[in-house]
Amino acid sequence: MIVTCPHCQKKLKPSAKIEESLRGLGPGKSLRISCPQCAGSILLDPGMLDSDMPMHGGMSATPAARPPVAPPPPPDLSALNTSQLEGKVMVEDIPKVLILMPDSADYHLVTAAMETLGYQPAFVQSPEEAMEKMQFITYASVILHSRYEEGGLENGKFHHFMRAMNMHKRRFIFYILIGPEFHTLYDLQALACSANLVVNERELAQLAIILRTAIPQYEAMFGAIMQEINALG
């Protein structure tokens, strides 16, 4: 099984442990790994196990027809030109979202919406704890309420941390800001705040629907640009 990173086109050979994890997945499930060359996110699904052709992460292969009787094939030498994915990737079957919000009814609405979309929520007690966690854990999304810190966004430590983050890592995080001052799905306001999406807290009951609209639009607009950046890097 050979996988091609959709971001940098690096050919990768998953380890036996990863292939075993794929075989144990249920219908519709997938694994997420990180490319050891560009750190880009790659989705794997069990359908890829049935193909000897290089596959792009995030795409399924159609099982090839097997002859009734066939001699053993020659040794596969493709591994000589690929990287072995062992001990260099973090396997995820559920994308993680870091949520920084005060404990409230809105907090539970956000948590429920992210779980509905298949995310695993993670919580912290302080901005410092959040920044420490992000040094070691890859989050697919980060959600920050504008009132989480007393200084607001302008003086908040965590928002400054996100804005100063190296783009090699930042461009793979879908950053969402929530607050009473935002206009939901207003791209210019999100851009001004260095975020991917802004949501007014009045619309949090519809957050799952909002994300189903915003995330595909973001991928359609910036997906090709991100792939070009990875290729150049």
C-alpha cells in the first residue's frame, strides 16, 4: 500500500500497524495521519488496502478483481523510494477541536455541534494550558470566545498566540471566533481577525449548519493554494 500526500506529493508507505488499524475500522470510518515531510493532514480509509497503485490521501480505491489462481508476485521494491510511516505520525480516527469558552449554555451548544460533526472536543482551564497543549497536540479546529480572556481579543494572550503562529502549522487549523460583536459567516470580519470563521453567539444553535457551509467553502477557496505552498516548501 502506497499513499501519495495530497499536499506535497510525497510517496509514503504506511507501517504494518497503520494498515492493521485500517482493517479494524468500521464502515465510513477513516484514519488521519500527518505527512512526515510537510506535516499536511492525510486521510486514509480501508478501501486503500485493496490497491497496489499509489493513492492520494483522502481518496478510496476500488478493489481490483483478483484472478482465481496466480503465482506469487515478484518482491515489491517500491519501499526503496518511499518513506516508512513508523513512529513519525500521529494516527487519528477522530479530528480534535480545542474549545476556549466560559462554562455556559453556549458552551454546551458548541460542544454538541462539534460532536455532531464528528469532532472530539478538548477543554482547558486557561489560555496558558491551551498554548501548552498546542505545542504537542494537532487540532483540526480551535474555537475561541472573544470574552474568554478579560482583555478580549485585542489583549488576549491566546488570540495573539494564534495570530503569531507559524503558517506552516497555522494553515491546517480551522480557527473559529465566537462573540456578540461578530456577524456570522462575514468573511471580511474573519480576515480582519486572522480567523477562518466568525459566528455571532445568537446563531450558536445553528452552528452545525454554519460549519457545514463554511468548511467546504474554505477548502474550495484555499485548498489549491495550500497545496501549492506545500509543494514549494
